[in-house]
Amino acid sequence: TAPTPTGSPNKVVRMHCQDKIATVNQRHWEWAVAKGAGCTIPWLDLDPLLLRQYASGELRTMPRRLRDIYPANVLAGATNQDVLCLSSGGGQQSAVFGLLGARVTVLDLTASQLKGDRTAAAHYGYDLITIQGDMRDLSPLADGSFDLVYQGNSMAWVPDVGQIYRGV
């Protein structure tokens, strides 16, 4: 079964809980996407073989694209796993997990960032569930729905990371 309230891949779900913090963050990231900031551009040039080699520890050097996804063993067991990319929209991390054979769900505050994830999924041909919502409120997701929760650098954008850890 799908780990989200929709039960359907390639579907967009929207969660509604907006406060001042979410509003400011959402505006910032919509602006960043509009300006073409590097962290908002989907990775459409990934090499699946290189990804598998990186995930299995076969490479001595880290591919430049993957410098933000570490350690490599986070990716090693992704195949056939339910992965939540938490506040990691844009089509980068979701593309990596999708190409490694994970069932990917992305939760992000910004519609434009989630569009990047859908662009990457369509480009590479994997299923994806996107949820527009705040990483501080994971209550719409069923407990135990994911084998792995991947979170990039978004913790810096909220005042209480403990709230997020409790939700996870």
C-alpha cells in the first residue's frame, strides 16, 4: 500500500497548515525557483550505473552531483524501500532514490519545488507521490509508512527541529 493518504502514485496531495514561518519559507523557495537557484533545478543527467556504484561503495571518489547525499550507505538499501524525501523538493534527491528503485514520496512546502520532482520522475520514468505540506506536521502520514526518511539541509529553516524529529 502507498505510504500517503492518496494510495496512488504520481498524485499530488496538499496538506493545509500554514503559519508565519511556513509562509515566509514558502515565499523564499518560490522566489528561488523563479530565479533558477541551483538547488531548485532537477537533476536530469544522472547515470543510474554510477549511482548504483556509489551506493554500493564501489567508487573511491564521490560523484560531484552526490556530494550532498552522504554517506553513500544511505542509498545502499534504497531498492524496493518506501522513502520519504522530507522537505527535499526540487527533483534532486528524489531522482537519486527513484533511479535506485525506491518507492519515493516527496513532502515539500513549495509547489514549484514539487514540480521539479515530478519533472525528474517523468524524465526517468519512475512513480512518485508528492505532498505539498509542512515538514513540521507529518500527522497525515501513517506511522511506520516509510523505511527511510531522507532530509537534506532544510532543518535550518525552522525554529524547532525537535518537532520534526518527533514527527519522523
